[in-house]
Amino acid sequence: MGYIEAIQPFQVRGWAFDADRRSERCAIELRVHGIPRASGTADLPRDDLAREGIGDGGHGFVINIDDGLSDAELGELEAIAYAASGENWALPLLRAPAAAEAPARLRLEGFAAVNLEHRPVFVLGAARSGTSAIAQALLKCGAYEGYEEGHALPLIARLLQTVRVYYEENGEDADGSRSTQLADISVEFVLASIRSLFLDIAERMYPSRRWLDKTPTIGAIKVAPLLGELWPNARFIFAKRRGVENIISRTRKFSSLHFGEHCADWAGVMAAWAQVRDRLAGASLEIDQLDIAVRPGEIAAELAARLDLTAEQAQRALASLTFDYPERTGKMLLSYGSADDVDWTAEQRRIFVETCGAMMAAYGYRMPAW
């Protein structure tokens, strides 16, 4: 008695039982065209066999084939069971060979690659640079739905990178040189499914198709080109602010962080935007926090023109920019710029110059007269 239950290039599984000698275990030999390829013993315990009254259930086998079987050899394999009495018999195949039964390699079908109907706006920039003022104005104008804080979309990049690294680390198991499930789930399939997942999330969350995401982090800026691929009609608003005023505002709002951390984040955000701004040409707008403060009417008009806001929506945006002042920590920091005005230690000034000096120059911001 017995069966071959599964045949794979590197493994054969099944069971064998001598009904005349119920306590004995059968030896198993695997052959291809009569030539032995591997052997083992049918002595593995299996609950299903025990339930069926096949001895004590300990008659299963799993035999590995070190050099593997070709597709042609899979159909020619025989498993011979040898009883203790010397009797032997060929085990019939209970299931078709795994190679013939395996599902086809997953195809890149059914995944949405882009969404041309949605018109999202992504508000980017360093914290304390006016991102909240812009996001609040757009949400209050009635043209967009969304959250005052996003922080979900950078996850796309993290997931895609994790998948790529995983497939690189599992080279042979992923490239088809071995018969593995991973090889039939291509990296392209997984990457496409992740991209499609986030398109589906937006479709479910924003039925109006006009939505806003504000995530003031370096990660959000780095993923912006990918967001532009997923939503080709997206617009990107980068809120910027001179480093001196930004760091002053940060240290007031987030006093628990080290001065150098504030400087590094501002410089990192500005550098990240410099790297992607050309790739977003035509779809992006830069707004300086100082301009929001001194000429909100012009900023509201610029937003209306770039985002196709109605006159009423533009007026609501202007009212928000003029009167709301979200997360304001003090009066507009317009007068800072001299050594006397900035109450920093000599060490803090050194850190600022070394960390932020290059980006201050790159964006045309004047350094204090230190």
C-alpha cells in the first residue's frame, strides 16, 4: 500500500505500508529510467494515516533529491517501496507532478498603474515653514478633502525598498533557478501590487477625487516623483523658509530636540527638494513662508490659478491665510538677521553655518552678519 503524493524537482513526498508486517517500515528508492536517484525510509509519523488505521501512522516519507530533477524527469520518476520481507512494488501517483500542477507564474494583470481622475495636492516642506498654513487654507476653501497631517504615503517607498532588498537577498530562490514559490511571485508583481494598493486606498478614502496630503518630512519629498507617477494630475506645493527663522521657530515649538537636529532637518529637507524639483517641473509651486505673511492675497491668487480654484474658493483660501495663522509661535520673524537679534551661542552659530550654510546660499537666503 502507499502513494506518491507530491513530486517536485528537489523533493518527493508520500507514504508506504506493508499490511502483512504492520510494525515494519518500508525502504523507498526513487528511480528515473530505472536509475536510482535518491532513497529513504517511510517512517515519518502522520496523523492522517493513523486516523485511517494505517499501522501506527508512522509510514510517511519525504525524500530530498540533491541534484534535482528536470521537467522531463519529473514525469518519469518512480518510487519503489521495499518491505522487510523483500517484496517490492511501485507506488502509484496520487497527485500529478508538482511541475505540471503548479500555478502559472503570477502575471502583471489587474493592477492599476496610474489614476488620471484624481487631482491630489501634496504639501511638502520643512516643519515650521508654512505647510500648515497652506494645507489649512486649501482644506477650508472647500476644494479638497483630507487631513491636516498625512504621514502615510512615504510608506510606499519603504515597502517598495523592503521588497527589492528581500528579492536581492534571496537571489537563487527568486530567479527561477530553483523551483520555489518565490520564483513564481516575481518582484515586479509584488511592486505593482503595492503601487496599486495605494491607488486603491486613495480611491476608497477620497470619493471627491480632489484631496490633499501634508507631510512635512524628507521622506515625503523623496517619494514625490513616485507620487507624480501614480497620480499624473497631482500638484506639489513646497513651503520654504529662511533657515534662521525656521530654526528659531523650531526651537520654540520643539524645545526638547537638540539644536543640531533642527538644523540637520531643515538642511536635509531643502537638499531633498533641490534634488527632485526638476523632475516635478510644471506640476510644482514654491511658496515662501514670508510671502504668506506679507502678501497673502498674491499667494491665494497664485494657488487659485495653479489649482483651478473658483473665485469663492480663492476667497476662502485668502481668508484662512490672512486670519488663521495655524501653529503660530510668535510674531512674524521678519526682523531676525543680525548677531544681536538671534540669541544663539557661539557653538549654535557654528553648527548653523556648517549645517545650513550651503542650503542658505543655494536658495538665495541671506546669512546673518556674524
